[in-house]
Amino acid sequence: MKKRKAVVLYGSLTGNTEMVGRAMAEVLEEYGFETRCEKLVAGKDWKDDPVIFWEYDIVVLGSLIVAGLPYKEVYQLLGLQGNRNIMGTSMHPGDDMDPEMNPMGRLNIHSGVPGIVAPSVATGSPGAKGDQLPTIYGVVYTTYGGSGVGPPECYGTLAVMEELLRVNGVRTVGKFACPGKEIRHEAVDGIAKELGINIADSMAMINRFGVDPEAEEFRNMAPEKIAIIKRYMGIEDDYSMLEKNDPLGIGKPGSTFWHYDSGKRPSKRDLTKAKIFMAEIIEDYFLTTTGDPRPPYAMYTCIS
């Protein structure tokens, strides 16, 4: 029996997306998949330990949302127009190549930069009837605030990540989204403006400061900058996302934002949903009478 393999790749700043990715990885391991869980971080050197897509049966790609799009480390790594263009170097007949590294038999292999290696998709859509090569099944997921419009905030990011997988030879069969901890935009935007950093870095700094304000990074920071962070953290800490109103008379307060209790998401319920979602994809696609996965027809979508 072939040992199935999966890789979970995710970008995470405040830990929300990481929690969901690890929950999915836990389920993959429970179903016997040899699973690699990898956080996409700036400056990571992939050369010594690359991710080679054609070695995996399932590729999971997750990201937080920054200004309506996936985190920059996600699309720059996998996108066609990122700073580290993944479709950079091709191998051609006659090049040195270990045949076992490419069981699909394709000659036009993009080596990937900086190390995520994917098969060419020029021969057709992955999983199409005319494509006789094994299908790589994909899952995309995101965590989002949704404070204003609710679930629609995540649709664009999920679509972009599905496209990132498609151009790298992966056929998406599942989309998952759940709320993450809502950080006040006033705090994020204020710190970004006064410290001259971007929104993503501001979000990450708020999270790091909240976890350990005495970390070396902050001990070495100029006092006036620390004062700015503390001022905006005070806005964050003093704000309640729940009202003391009990609108249904059941002992639960009303939420000031679209999603309930946004300050404590992903909740245990969200992670349970993520696990059930992944389990159903594995069961329906891989637990077959022959052990061969089913063709990638059905799309599983769970937007919490």
C-alpha cells in the first residue's frame, strides 16, 4: 500500500492561520498521511529542504488576509509575478535529473525558486480527463476578521490561493475559512503610520508585544517607539467586542462586530469544523475500494 503524503503550507502573523493549519495537519496524520507542516516566513532558505509538489498527494495552502489579499509571503513564493518567481528555471532533455525525483515523467520541470518545486501545467489542467498524470489534490484556507461585511471578506483571498495552486499543478477540491482574532484597525493603522511600517508588520508587532513585551526586540527599541506601541495597545486592550446587553435573554452578550466574539477566534468550534472538513475530503477522495483516489470533481466549501 502506497504511503500517502501531504504538505501544509501557511502564512501566519498572529497565530490564527497556524492554529487552523496544524488542526488540519493533525487530521491528515490520523488518516495515515506522512505530513509536513511548514510556515512561510520572510527570508526562509528552501534550498536545503525544498517542498517538491509532485511528491505529495495533498497540498494545503493557508493565509491570513492583508488588505484583501493573501499574505505577501504566500503569493510571492507561489505566484507568477512575485519577487521570487516560482516559474524561474526549467529543466530540459539532457539535463542532469534523478528520474525518481520526477515520477510523473515530465521533461519540462520548473525547479522552483527558492525551493518549492512544482510540475509544469502547460500540458493541461491538472486532473483533466486528458491528463494521465497523477492528480495533486489541493485545499486552500484563510482566517479573516469580517468585522464589517462578514464572510464575503474571505472570498477573494480563497480565489487567489486557488489560482496559486492551479498554476503550480495542484487541483483545489476544498476551501475553508473561519474568523481569526480581530485586532482593532485603529491600533494596526496607527502603529503602522507612526513607526513607518506596513500593515502586515504592524499586525505582527502587536501580536509579539502582546505575547512578550519584555522580548529583546522591545528592550532594544527606542523608548519613544515603545510609548507609541503601548498607547495603541491601550486602545486595543480597553475595547470590548461584546456588549452587556443579553439581546436574546439567554445570558450571552451581543457582539459589536459581524462575527460573534471576534476577540477569541478561531475558537474550539472553528478548529473542530476545520478537522471535520479535512476528514470528509480524505474519506471521500482517498478511502475508496481500490485505494486509488477519486477524480477531483466535487468542491468542498466550509466558510464559518
